[in-house]
Amino acid sequence: MITLYGIKTCDTCRKARKALDAQNTPYHYHDLREQGMDKALLEHLIDRVGLAALLNTRSTTWRGLDPADQQAVKNDANSARSLMLANPTLLKRPLLDTGDRMIVGFKRDEYAELPH
């Protein structure tokens, strides 16, 4: 089963959901803010795409962090993990896990290739 990780108030996540719905691709939606993210899920995502690919340094949450925290995240993977667990909005989204691959962000062409 395909899983789409996102946040319901995120415009890009809404686009991803609409695209999947329009092409009748079955998926499970996991809202990172409402359903949360535990350490096991974070590690799964990191294993699939890497820590650097997950960290959204353009987010409002990132810009609101203390500069010392931002620097710690850049220098220490454990600090990054801790902050991501506490603030799931620090993850780039949507994250689409097909089982075979992980798509970070919404890429219409890649979504169109998914099985219907």
C-alpha cells in the first residue's frame, strides 16, 4: 500500500492528494501533525532518502528556530532527529512511500507513473 505523509494544511500535500485521487491510485494518508511521527517512522524515512533530503530549511518552522538550534541541526544528526521529532513540519513534504521508492515533494510526472 502506498503511504503519503504530509500535513493537511500544506498546499503541496493537497495537490499530491488530488493527483492521487484523480488517477484512482489507492493510498493511505498519514498526517504528520495530527497522527504524529515516532522515532521508528523518522528512522524509516531517513533510511529511505537521507537526513539532508528530509530537512526543510525553507519552512516557517525552520525560520522560527533559534540560530543556535539551526547550527546544531546542521552539525549534529542527533540534534536534527530530535528537532524533527518535536517539529514534524521540519520535514519536506509530501513524502510518498510506494514501498519500492520514496518521492520527496510533489512531482506530477512521477505520480502519474504510479499504478492505478
